[in-house]
Amino acid sequence: MEMYLDTSTPTTILKLNNKTYKWDSGRDLAEGLLKFIQDKLSENNTTWTDITKITFMSGPGSFTGLRIGASVVNTLAHELKIPLYDHHGQKHQIIIPNYGRPANISNPKK
């Protein structure tokens, strides 16, 4: 089963083969992403080990969303020993998100 994941916006998009699922994750992405994926795998009578390929929308987009999504797909691809691709079709050992601009880091208050 091929998996596609896009966490670049507040609406997470997950594709499992030809089925598309959307989740308005908002600020619950870090806490709920793995459960969302697990629930959709279960709905398809599949498990994590049925995933054979992962494609990730690596950016640009939300800094936090991309970091969380990249952490999940990098870990899954490594542990399941399956290929990992960015949304351009380029294969990677690990995905480094493309934020589209430098991080906006504010100065310390003290």
C-alpha cells in the first residue's frame, strides 16, 4: 500500500492507495497524527507493515506542520525499511522540509 501525507496546512491530507482522507488537525497535529493514520489503516483492514512506499509533501508550508509530518514519515520509512519520496518524486533517505522561507525566530525577551 502506498501512503501520501501532507501536513503543510491545518488540514492534513492522507492518501492510502487511491483513497483520500482529510483531517482538520489544527493545533492537534502532534498529538493526533499517528492515531489518524492508524484509524484510516484500520478502516482499510491494513496495518503499518502493509505500507510499501511513502510520499510526503515536503513544503513549502507551515513550519510546525512540516516538522511533525517529516518526523513521522522519516521514522516510518526507517523502521518499516520502505522507500521515502518527496512530492516531486525524488527518493530520500530522510526528508528535510522546505519551509519556503527562513524561520521567523523572535528575539529572547530577557
